[in-house]
Amino acid sequence: MSPDLSEEKINFYRENGYVIIEDFLSADELEHWRNVVARAVGERNGLKMPGKEVRIGDDDGINEDAAYFNNVFDQLLNLWQTNAEMERLMVDERIGKMAADLAGVDGIRIWHDQALIKRPWANPTSWHLDTPFWSFSDRRALSIWVALDDATLENGCLFFIPGSHKTTTFENAGIGKNMGGIFEVYPEFKQAKSHAAVMKAGSCSFHNGLTIHGAHANMTPGFRRAMTCAYMPDGNRYNGTPNILPDEYVATLSVGDLLDNDKQNPLIYKR
Ligand SMILES: O=C(O)CCC(=O)C(=O)O
Ligand SMILES: [Fe+2]
């Protein structure tokens, strides 16, 4: 893994709101990431995130929408908090530097990591924005998405609407059943052409949290595994949305407070 991004990659990201880095991981690194993800996910016994008693598939029976969402992907958050090997992968300063260079910021904190595993025949991930879900509001926030399997048109690769990050706001459509719901929020993109982020295993993409993105259904009997991490530029303040913050931490926060708790949001890179 090299932390140095070319000027061309950075410019592409700024212009389009996403960029693909081919061969981000070497073959050995990919093997290690796959093993760590498998171990970290296995240890959870279906627990989605530390601090909240929600298990994968728990709410399947509640209604049809929950059952649909549960078959978009298995989503396990903040694996870095429950697995030491995952923590080592996620706090890697080299990745922090890449994120900081792309975002054009001086410091990067982990917002949350997540393994996103599309099972065989999984539902599509409807078009959405990320940042509006989060507890801070920063147009520069971004995520890395590392392909642990080849991400193909058949098994559910990501798609982006190039340039959408420049004008979207913090209004969102949920990741529900309506694949194109976001285009009712942003009708100016109804005619936009999407870009399919087909990637080999070990490659990654970075995307701005305000870039409209989604993913295909998995039309194959194989898995489409991804390890992702969302990043908050250092210096952000609480906007009143609890998102994934533990209840005890939220109870101590007022709107406008600095989000600088290293146990929850470690600073992984500082210029
Ligand atoms: O992997 C997917 O299907 C969706 C990923 C996504 O929305 C994200 O990483 O922000
Ligand atoms: Fe997303």
C-alpha cells in the first residue's frame, strides 16, 4: 500500500466526488484483510455494532421494509472497536493521509468502519448520500470502500453520479426499497449518467459522503464483500444527530460540541 496519491487522482476525486485506486492492497495484504474481516465479523455473532443490542436479521419479522433492508447487505459497524487486528488496519496513518489529501484537510478521524457483505442474490443498495446520516455536517467527509472480492456488474459493484457532491445538500433518501428515491430529492440529477465502479479485489474507491451512490443487486451465487471506513475531518462539531454514537456519549453532548473523543473517533492522521 502506498500513501501517495498522484495529482491526477486527487484532481479526479475533487471533480467527480469519487476515485478508484487500482491495486490498493498487494496480494498478501488482501489475504490478510480478508482473514481479519472474517475473524472480526465472526466474533460478533451477528451483533451489528458495539454499544447497541441490534443483531443482523433481528427485525426481519417486523415489516417487509426491514426484511428488504436486511437483505441489502450484512452491515457490521465499528469492527475496529472489537477486534485488535482490525483496529491496526483501520488506524493506519497511510490511509488517513490518503483521505486527508483527497479531502484537503489537516486531520482525519475515523467516523465508523463497516464491513458490507452482499450475500448471494442480495438486494441492490438504493441511491443515497452518506454524510446526512452522520453526527456532524462537513462537505469534505468521505469513505474508503475496499473490494475484498472482485466487484462486478453482476455481483453488486458501486455506482456513482459524477460531480453530484458539488451541489447536493444534507437532504437524503433512506436506503429503502425505492432505488431511485434520491432523484426525487435531487431532480436535477434525473438525467445524469452514472459510473460503475467495477473493481478487482484489493482495489478501493474513495467517495465523498455527498456524492450520490448506490450498488447493484448481487445477481450471482457468490459473495460481494467490502471493508469500508468513513472519515470525519478533525475539528467537526456535534450536529444533534446521534447516528451510531453510544447512548452514554450522546448524553454528554450538546449541539456544537467538538467531536474529539479518541475512543470513539480516533485521530488517525494529522499533518
Ligand atoms: O457496498 C454497498 O453496497 C454500499 C456502500 C456504501 O453505500 C458506502 O460505502 O457508503
Ligand atoms: Fe453509502
